[in-house]
Amino acid sequence: MENQNTKIVVNDLKVVLGRKTILENINFDVKDGEFLSILGPSGCGKTTILRVLIGLLNPTGGTVIKDGVDITKAAPSKRGMGIVFQNYALFENMTVLKNVEYALRLDKNRKAQSREIAMEMLKAVGLEAHAKKKPSRLSGGQQQRVAIARTLALNPDVILFDEPMSALDVDTRMILRDELKALQKRFGTTMIYITHDQEEAFAMSDRIMVMDNGVIHQIDTPENIIKNPANDYVRRFVVHNLQLKIDSLSRFSTVCVKGDESAQ
Ligand SMILES: Nc1ncnc2c1ncn2[C@@H]1O[C@H](COP(=O)(O)OP(=O)(O)OP(=O)(O)O)[C@@H](O)[C@H]1O
Ligand SMILES: [Mg+2]
């Protein structure tokens, strides 16, 4: 990561809503082409960070710099960022193709090629055969692929994901993980990815940001977080939870092995 350019720098971000401080002292950067996960319990401020990054929420203090330019007050459409939500947020009355085309048609520079680009993006997520269907006829995983294609179609250099897999079953999540990493490689997109799932964060990320209660505890590579958790919180929330999963899996595999032995 060291040789990569810095894509985003967040300086001293603070968000106060009503009388409540939601985020404080939030400082981090994201490298060009990096996959950064934001990991933390419910209510800790993950979505609030994304809302500030994409321009849906004006922060109380601090700045967001992208490619060296202060975008803290820029309109969402001028930021070159896309977002993918947990609930897909597709238009039910439009076909899959029309969903992907929709925003392109609003852009006068891309309107003429909108169909071509939309088909290309549907191909990239393996859904060209479903172009004419309504979203409700697709599985959850397929609908999320449509949402990803729709975001990619606008050619953002940064995509924000807010728990995009949490409504999907385990098998679909595993497949989508690989697909997402492949898309990132193909398009060179910087990805910031919110998840509750430690294992998902460790499997996918170049670096992980561990948050709690509006502050960042650690931002580091998965390896360093395991080897050197910054404090007790990180040790408990991330390392301990992962260890529990590994322990329960290894217990399960012992049972299987024993079962096999007794069958012989
Ligand atoms: N519009 C708002 N007004 C007041 N408080 C808010 C508002 N939006 C969010 N909050 C509060 O800000 C805190 C952080 O919310 P946020 O949605 O960023 O959490 P999160 O980490 O994304 O949680 P989850 O994992 O459940 O999605 C929460 O305590 C929430 O109640
Ligand atoms: Mg959230």
C-alpha cells in the first residue's frame, strides 16, 4: 500500500446531531485502489461516516479531501463516489436493465451510450441474461449485483458499501465476496466497506478500521490487528470474537473427524 496515492483524507471529523456527539476525532486516509473495511457494533457511527463521505450529511467539523481537493461541501453528484446499500434500493417498476441505465440517462454526456454501458455492467456482474426481468424475479444476491452494476455504471472511483451482504445467505455472501474483489481489480475502484462481520472484514480488506461509540480504535492491516491489537476493546471485539469462531469451527471439525473414525 505504501506506494499508492492517497485517495481520501478525513481530518478531525466531528458530527453532532441534536445534542448528541455521534463522531469525534475521526482521522483516516484511504489509498487509491484500497479495500478498507469499517467494523464496529450497531450504533457506533459507521453509516454516519459514509453519509459524510458521500455528501448526504454536513459534518459539524472537519474536512474530507479527495484527490487533494476539499470536497466537504461538494454536492453528492460531484464527488465521483457511488454507494451500495443493504436493501439494494432498486426501482421495482423498472426492468433490471432500466435500473442500471436510469442514472446514465439523466447525464447528457452519457445518455447516448446508456444502454451499451448498462449492458456492459450487467455482463460484468454476470446478469446480462436477466436484463429484461423485473428485480422482484431475482434472488437477493442477484438484486445486489444489479445494485452494484448500477453503481459501477456511473464510473465512480470510490464505492461505499453499507453492509451490502447482511441480507444474504452465507453461500451467496462467499460468492459475492470474490466477485466484488474481482470487480475492484478490474475497475481499480477504491472501496470502503461497512460490515458487522469480523470474518468478512478480515477476508476482504487491505486495512480494517475498528470503531466503537463514535471513535476509531485502530486502523491497520488484518495481520497487524491480530498480532498487535491497539487496546483491550480491539482485542475483545475483533480478536476474541474471531478466536471464538475458529474454536467453534475446530470443535465441529473434531466431531466430524471422530465421526469418520467411528464409521470405519
Ligand atoms: N438523524 C439522526 N439524529 C440523531 N441521532 C442519529 C441520527 N442518525 C443517527 N443517529 C445516531 O447516531 C449514532 C450512529 O448511527 P449510525 O447509523 O452511524 O450507526 P451504525 O454504526 O451505522 O449502526 P448500524 O450498525 O446499526 O447500522 C446512533 O446512536 C444513532 O442513533
Ligand atoms: Mg449503519
